[in-house]
Amino acid sequence: MDAPNGSQDTEQTLDSQVKAFFDSAPPLQNRNDIIQKLNHFIQLNSLSSENGIGKRIVCVTSGGTTAPLEQRCVRYVDNFSSGHRGATSTEYFLKAGYAVIFLYRRGSFQPFCRSLPDDPLLDCFEATEGLNIQVGEAYSKAVKTAIVDHHAAVNSGLLLKLPFSTIFEYLQMLQIISKPMKDIGPRAMFFLAAAVSDFYVPWKDMVEHKIQSGSHILDVKLVQVPKMLSVLRKDWAPVAFCISFKLETDSNILIKKARGALEKYNMHAVVANELSTRKEQVVVVTIDDKITVQRDKSKADDDVENPLIKLLSQRHSAYIEDSKRMR
Ligand code: PMT
């Protein structure tokens, strides 16, 4: 998902691209509401802890962003991401003791719902003779687990779910989230698993109404979305522990590209994954390591995210300890 000439930007052109992007973006409707929820969430999880320094908080981004083609959007450019990685990782982060801000694409996979069928409402429930509704036998355990675990995480203030659809919403929300995350220093982690659009139509260049069919060729000019990873690291939350992802379909270039991203965007780790094997194995690339992480195939219900989040959680703890020593 790289732009053809993606690595040639100077810092100055990146800054102007970032400015142009945010200037052109339609403002978020619920901006104040999001800020309020976030501040409350981060405050709550900064007070509660066993060691007196507050919980570790991770922002997990999940699913794909859309790039609309019309202001009153009928059509958009989308990508393949299902949100499985982000949703599953969220469950393991919660197990590892994190509070999680789950920034997810509307309609994508949700934490604790992976064992449910595609259409849970219609497939899991059935009408009894008196027209009461009950959970069908086949999904009884999965539905109970999903409801109990989901409510426990949300009600105890450990899971905050924030939905996005477009690239405009996603990047504005990421920026908003990074502000209070910056204040908690090294306790903050970004786990950037979302598949972010590389190209978009700037709002001011977009037609207002539905593009009419009829002409043979649809001529739309897409502009490169500025890579926000370096902005996040440099300005938005410079002390947070940052994990980005690198997806390729060609295994021969995957590790080289991940290493390139690690250095270029100054990430703490890049999780390299190949499209077809992404649920089985990933490679965690750091400045001095390259660790292959695999799902335990002897267990039918194990996920690659299980050992992945264990590893990242350990690295994050070490990073927090190092930061304390350097103070
Ligand atoms: O959702 P699933 O179906 O479970 O699939 C999971 C996944 C394959 C989507 C996930 O594991 C993954 O690899 N996500 C990142 C995919 C991607 O967009 O790769 P990329 O090489 O285009 O981007 C690399 C990184 O830059 C990403 O962390 C992305 O968040 C970030 N990025 C990308 C473009 C952009 N303009 N700004 C960014 O910050």
C-alpha cells in the first residue's frame, strides 16, 4: 500500500502536506464528545493502578479507512482490511492489563465477537412458541462470553470504542487521541494496525453530488495521503511507544520494507505481515532484532495475536523502565 515514490518527501513538504490535509478535511461532527470521553478515560486509567503510576494505555487502530469520491458520498475507495487483527489484539491487550482505546472502522470486527456468525442477531437468536426471543443452543456459549466480556471491559472503564469511516475522520481522531496520550508519557502505546488509505480526493476538489455515469472514463485525481507516522512520533506523542505495521503480498520484500519503515518513521517496532499468512505468523522487526511470532497450531483456538501482544507488552515494560532510568 505504498505510494510509488513514497519516500522522497522532505520534512517541509510533509509539513505542508499535513497542513493541506487537515485544512481540507470536513470537521468532525462529534469532536467535543470524543475529547470529553477520551479525557475521562485517560484520567480514570491514570488513577487506578497497583503500582501508583497508572495503567498502560494502548490505542489500537483497526480496519480500513475509506476515501470518498463525492462530498455527499455515494462512492468511495476502500481496502480489504476486516479489522480482525485490531479486534483480536484488543482482547489480548486487555488480558495483559492494558486499558484500550479501540479506534475502529464502522462495521468491522469487534473485540469478543469473533466466535459469532456474520449475522449474529438473526443467526444466534430464535423465537419460541410464545414469540419470546431466546439464544439458540448452538451459539449460547459464544453469545454469553461476548456479552459478559464486552460489558465487563466497557463498564469497568478499560475499553473505549471510537468508530471512523473515512480517512478524514481517522486522521483527525488519531490526532485528537494523541493529545492526552502525550501527557501520560511512556505509558502510552500506539498499535497502528489500521489499513490507511494512501490516496484521497481533497475535500475542496471533490464534487458535491453523486458522480453521473455516462462518460466512458471517470477522471478523478487522487492526492497522496501524508504518512502521519513521522508526525505522530515527532510532534503528536514523541514519548509514546509506537508500533506500526507493514503489509506486503510479496514475502521477498517484506522484511526489507519493514526495516525501511522502522528507520524512516523512527518506530519502536514494525510488525511485518504477508497478506495470505497474516493470521498464522508475523515478524516483529526492531532496531536490533527480527522475531518470528507464530500461532500455536496445536491449539485450535490460539491466535497469532496471543504471543504477539505478550512480546510487545514485555518490550513496552522494558521501555517504561528505561525511560525512568533516563529521567
Ligand atoms: O484487518 P485484517 O483483515 O485483520 O488485516 C490486518 C492488516 C493486514 C490490515 C494489519 O495487520 C496491517 O498490516 N495493517 C497495516 C496495513 C497497511 O496499511 O500497511 P502500509 O504499509 O500501507 O502502512 C504502514 C503503516 O503506515 C501502517 O501502520 C499505517 O497505519 C500507517 N500509515 C499508512 C498510510 C498513511 N497515509 N499514513 C499512515 O500512518
